[in-house]
Amino acid sequence: MKNDLLYENLVAAIKEKIPGRGKLTNQLADLLMLEKEAVYRRLRGDVPFTIFEIAIIADKLDISLDHIIGCASGKSRPFQLKMVNFLNPSEEDCDMLEHFVNELRYLKDDPDSEVGGALNILPQSLVLDYRHIYQFYLFKWMYQCSNVMPVKFSEIVLPDRLLLINSEIVMETREAANAYHIMDSMTFRYLVNDIKYFASIYLITRQEIEVLKKELLVFIDDMEALAARGFWREGKNVHFFVSSVNFETSYSYVETHHCHLTMIKSFTLNDATSPDEAIFQRMKKWMQSLIRTSTLISRSGEKDRIVFFEEQRRIVESL
């Protein structure tokens, strides 16, 4: 890759993270411990960034070096896996989550903002409000990712700071002008089957299953009411679809005037994230094709909505 192209990619990535020239210069000066004039020379290309400076910028601004180096290729598109430790989050883990919250804050100021997802787990903007359901997802993540085996459902304690960040994610996500949730028709079945499995190996008690069952039924009632209404509040619309095809994992995106983010779910709760425009456009095009093969159950789809949610209640009642 030519040096001028690498420079352009680096500066573009920095400006994406820190919009506004004055704010960008001040933050880079503080970050690199340089005078503003030295920063100006680097941004103009008069003086190259050193390898050490690039490493600091990439680390502190959460910029993928693979993206800077590889984005000239039309066939290679970068993702960055966010390996957050949800149960014992370090300062770095919390910083990654709070950076995501900061990106979501742009949703409310953009009349055309969107969030969307093709999901085989319950929608994050809904489920984070339900403590025991979220605790189960954390339990599953811990069981799969922890070095300590086996962990029991009762041993999962949700950190206060994580709960606070989660509440901010819920609040900010619901500020999108439009939210599109395309759900795998087997989503509740997948969840119930997982609960039954962990009960069969004695990691979840009968009493805990009853608590989960009760909360899931409340969740279904609330989700059905939201689907019938079709909005969080005036001007903040929610669209629910049930897909005719199944998903191997969950896919989602965030669209504002400030950024286009694409996310692929991995390891139950972690996300592989990309700010790449080509990936975002591919994701949106794929989502639109999924809508054509899905059934609308929000607002006008009354009969299909009733049938769908009654089936989910029967699935949950089998616990």
C-alpha cells in the first residue's frame, strides 16, 4: 500500500471517531502529548505519524489497524471482535461498552436514524430490562467462555456498572426514529431448549426455571403490546417481523448521520463490529431481502401477531 493511502485511511478513521476539527486537534494533542501545531502538521501530511503514535491512536480510539491497512481491498472487509468480560468487567471492558453508548447517543438527533437486526436471540433493546432473562444469557456466556467449570445460574451476579450501562443502551437504542426487528421464528424455542438443557445437568433449579418462566411470559405480553402499538413513543417507531428462514447467529446495524455500524453476534453476547460502509450497505440490502420473506406482526398484522405470540406462550409454558 502506498504511504499516502495509508495516511488517508488513518486520518479518515480518526475523523470518524472525533468529528469536528477543533475537538479533533485538542484530543490528539492531549493523546500524543504534542503541541497543537505539531498535530496540525501531521493532519496536513507535512509530517508523518510515527508507528508509536499510530499505535496509541489505534488503542485509545478503538481503531482497527487491519481496517487502516486493508480497506483498499474490495474483497477484504474488517471486523473487530469486542471481547468484553461481562461478569468481571475491567475498565477497558466498560470503556468499550460506553463507547458504544456514545455512538448510540446520535440516534435521537437524527430524524432518519435506524437500528435493525436479524435475530435468533431476544432483541437487546427489550431484554436488558428483564433481569432474569438477561442473567440467563450471561450464564450461558459464562458457561461457554469461562475457565471455571461448571458455573451455576445462581452464581451469576450482575455488576452494578454493567446494569447502569445496559440501562443507557436500552434508553439510547429506543431513540432511533425506526427500529426493525426481524426475528427467527425459533427464537423462543432456542431459548427454552437451552434452559431445559442446563436444567438437565443440574445447573438451573426447578425454582429458578419457574422464575424464568414467569418473566418470559411477562416479556411476551410486553412485546406483544409493543408490537400492537408499533412505537416506543411518538416518532420512535418499532417494526417486528417473523422470518421464514432461520439465522445461524444474530446480525444488527446502527445508522445515524454520524456513523454506520454493523455487528455480528458471537459467543452469545460478544459482537464483531465494523464501521465499514460497504459492509453496512451489504447488511441493509440483506435485511431488506429478509423483510420480503418475513411476516409483519406489528401494527397492521393483527391475526399473524396473535398467532405468533400464542405459540410463544405455549413454548414457554413447556418449561
